[in-house]
Amino acid sequence: MRTGLVYHPAYLNHDTGAMHPECPDRLRAVLAGLDRSGLRPALTPVSPYDAEAAWLGLVHTPSHLARVEAAAGMAWGGNVYLDPDTPVSPGSRQAARKAAGGVLAAIDRVVAGELDNAFCLVRPPGHHAEPNRAMGFCLYNNVAIGARYLQRRHGLERVLIVDWDVHHGNGTQAAFWTDPSVLYYSIHQYPFYPGSGAADERGAGAGEGTTVNCPMAAGCGDVDYLNELERVLLPAAERFRPHFILVSAGFDAHLDDPLAHMRVSADGFGRMTLLVRDLAARLCGGRLVTVLEGGYDLDALAASVNAHVAALSGQGP
């Protein structure tokens, strides 16, 4: 498989302050892990764009974009907090635009047939960012922006978003709540932050039924996740017939993660990736882009991303 890797040093300049779990060392740990495993040389580097306001505005309101820009401009000498968990630093403006722009660049390469798939090693993460507010470490909703970009830039009407971050992607759900052209599937610990993601949250109006939530009790592991993906995601995707698949690839369901209570292993994430990669091969010509969300134990994150990328690129067992 021709697998791309999106990364840029600007992602390290999103300074969240001392002791914040969403820190630059997350990306450093992943890169070191890819180097140690020998996976990185086989990946095609993809340079991110600086996402233009026009693309960000397909998901976010003008007032939200202005709020993020203003916070970054006021943050000299310290952080400005957009919510209790979500700091902004002077380097956050470029990092956030390149995080969203990294997804757009990966999409372009995959749609053009230059890559089979890609993993976007970006920060800040995105799936908690709602159209009109930042929250949960997230400034812009990278995956949601990518879905709209696929539709507007490339004319790919139906997009499937698979979200296996341990926290429910309230921002992504909100972006597509009434939209039947995006199937949003989330498997997550529940009840848990941010409080949304019950099974009866299914969308509204024309979008009723294209939001699919799979809440999971604390303590679930590899078998539980794989069974639920096979039971719910596969038939939903077969009915939907997407033209492209995006994954909010959070790795905080790992058994060693300090912010959650699940028991997924690195190998489990690899097997989940294979399932989605095979789904993309069956339904949409293999077109698949995955985007880093959570994962806060550095060793667990590095091991999980290694398994993920090995599965994407066909270098796994």
C-alpha cells in the first residue's frame, strides 16, 4: 500500500503549558516509534496546507474563527483558555490551520490516486470542536472540515466518518446532525466526557439515522470493540455506500491511557484499522484518510500508532 504521513514541525508550537496531557511530546513519541520500528521510511511524506478560512468556514462560524485568531494574538507571554481544557498559544494559529490543512492535503493525494491512504499526525485534535466553539483540547474540527472539503472540492457526495476515540465526538456529530450525506459512526466510553453519544442520538430531520452511536461500558477491550464494529459499523456502511472514509483515530481507549477506562491493546487498534481498510477497499476504491485525535500515554500512543500505520500500509502481520 502507498501510505502517506502528514506531519509538520509547526504542530509542536501549539503550546498547551506544563502538565497538559495534549502536549507536543505526543507527536515526538509517535515519530520516534515509527523510526524504531522501521515503518517510517516506507511512508510518503505529505506536506500540510495552511487551511484557508473558506475551508474552515464550511464547518465553523465566522465568530468561532475570529475567536481562535484573537486568542492566539493575545497569548504572548502565556496561554489564553477558550474553555477550561483548551489553551491557545501564539503558535496555535498556524498549528491549527496546518492540522486542518494536513487533512486536506492528504485527501487531495488520495483522490488523485497518488496514495492509497494516509495517516495525519496532527495536533491540535479536532472532534470536540463544535461549529461555534472550541472545547476538549480541540480548536478546529479537522475531520469534519475534511468531509466538507471532499464534497465541495472533489464532488464526493457521501462521506463516512468512523470515530474510535474513547471520548464521543460531539463536535463532529453537531456538524452533521441533520445531514444525510455524512454517516457519522462513533464507538466510545459512555457515560463519559463530554456527556453526549447515547445510542438514541441518531440525527434529526433528513439526517435521522446517519448518526450512529455505539456507547460502551468502561472496561471493554479488543474483542468488544471488534464485535461492535462488525455488528453495527459494517452493515451501516454497506447500506450507506460511502465514496470516501475518514477516521478520527484516537488511541485513548488503550488500557494504559490515563484519561479513560478501556482495555484496547495496540494490536487491537491494528485489527480495527484492518477492518476499516478492508471496508474502504470494498466500498470506495480503498480511499481512506485517518487523523490523530486522542491518546495520552506516550508509550501506548507510539505502539498504537505503529500498529495502525502498519495495518494501513500493509506492513503488519
